Amino acid sequence: MKKLISIVIPAYNEELVIKKLAIQLRAIMQKLRTFQFEVIIVDNGSADNTIGELVKVRAKDSRFKIIQL
């Protein structure tokens, strides 16, 4: 059984960098196949489209979880 690594990231008005973050995290997770990953991104009431970008990322990769405050 693979050990689970949980990555928790706060986000506030990060619409412009969410896609790049997801690409970089996927690359790391791809290299570390001996572990299971979940990425929990906590949107802290962003005023931009951060949540929309997070939903797009989650739709492509179920390892990404969203918490919206």
C-alpha cells in the first residue's frame, strides 16, 4: 500500500497561477510514483476567478480537492 502525501495550499486571488501550479504539482507526483497524493487547495474568499480555475483543474485530476471559505 502506498503512503499518502497530503499537500495543503492556501489560495487568495490566484486565478493567474492555478494552472501553472497544477502542471508543476502533476509533474512532481508523476516522478514520485511510490506515493499516493492529494492536493487540497483552500480558497480563502478570492474576489477573482480562482475557484473557476480550481474547478477546471479538479475536473482533469481527481487528486485535487477544493475547500472554499
